[in-house]
Amino acid sequence: MGIGTAHRSDLGERMACRPFGAEYGYAPRWSPWERSLIQRLGVFDLPTRMRARLILPYLREAAPRSVLDVGFGCGHWSFWLARDPSCRRIVAVDPDASRVADARHVAAVLGLESLEFRSGHVPDAIADLSPQTLDVVIAIEVLQLVGPLTACVELLWNLLRPGGLLLAHVPSLGYMRPYDQHRLDVEELERLCERSGFHVVRLTRTFGPYHRALFSVFGRTASRSRAAAAAVFPLLFVLGCLRPIEHPRGDHRLLIARRPP
């Protein structure tokens, strides 16, 4: 039986006050108890929630009406943006077809018509987007994967309106996976912005030793049991909120860059 339009709209409105990542609980992969917990408490992934605490204030300040989410993963950023009815178009791209299918399912259940999930790689998946039509481009944990990198970032620059923002977060040394193509320390990110025409608004280190220790505990717990990870997550989340996420010994980088007006 399908879900009526009125029910979807009401459901989407109720999600607006839920914690970050709560929409992920509507993905079909979860057991009933996991679905209930995620819908009420948000996604149970500690690094994701710490990134959200870091980046969401910048997104709120930007108040974008049109957004591109590159390598959207589980779709958390796109779903959060879709809670604001003034954000009228969100194009989200990811090469994993199963993630695209899950995200489309969630968007349909919640009646989020501003969202468009696409399967594919940049630049091919966004070749039809018109220049200077986007307010914000989000690239969370993804720039280390794309190539050729300068050409890709120049394309994102071209899609942004003058004054538009690129928000990126990357591991400075990648995740040491075979398909990680780039090592993006502060100096390389500065050079990348200079070559592409971006003005750096903020470039800082994140996830210092304190947060890395919390992530390690969470990762080891999650590898043993999803139930155990859900049980320990609230405590680790509170602990993570006690210290600043930006840290001079951080092994990730937050980049906020603007296309000049």
C-alpha cells in the first residue's frame, strides 16, 4: 500500500526537529529496533555526528537554496538540508547504486520532493547542471577520491554562483585505501583553491588525539556488535561534545572556500 501525499508531508515536518541523520532510520536495511532508535535519536555513527557538529553551523549561516552534495554516502547532509523548505533543490551524487536506491526510498517515504539522488561519478553525473546555479557544494570525505582533482574542483567552482561556498572535510592522509588518490594537507588544499579560483574562508585541522581515541573505541565496539555500538554511542557522543573538534594536531581538514563575487 502506498503512502499518501498528506501523510508523507506530515512525516517530513515531524522529521525537521529530529537529530542529525534520523532520516536514515527509514532505510529498508534496518531491523525494527534499529529503525526506531535511529529515527528518534539520529544516526549512530560517532565520526559522522562530530562532523555534523562542526559543519552544520556553516550550513545554517549559508542558508542555501540550491545545493550539490558530492559523494553523498548515506545522504545525511542532503536530508538535513531538505528539512528547510527554502532549500528548493538538492542534487546528490554517489557512485554506489545501493546507496542511491536507499536514499530514494527514504526521500519517497518522507515526501521530500526537493531531493534528487543520482548514481554516478563526477563530472559525468552532473554534466547537465548549468553554470552559476548553486549556492553551496558539499564534499564530505570525498575530495581524496576524485580525479583529476583540480579539474573537478574547477567544475564545482563553475557551478557555484558568485559568492557561493564549497564546504569540504577530508582526511589529510586519506584512509589508506587503494582507491584513495590524494593526500590533502593544508598546503595542498591552499594550492588547490588558488589553482581553481576559490578564496579560502577557513582551513583548519580537525579530529585531534582526544576525538581519535573516542572514534577508536566506537569503531572497535561497532566491529563486535551493532547493539553494543548503539549502547555505547550516547556516552561517547556526550564526551565528544566536551572538547573542540578543531585541533592543531588534527588529522582531518575542514575547508570552506568561496567563489569570489
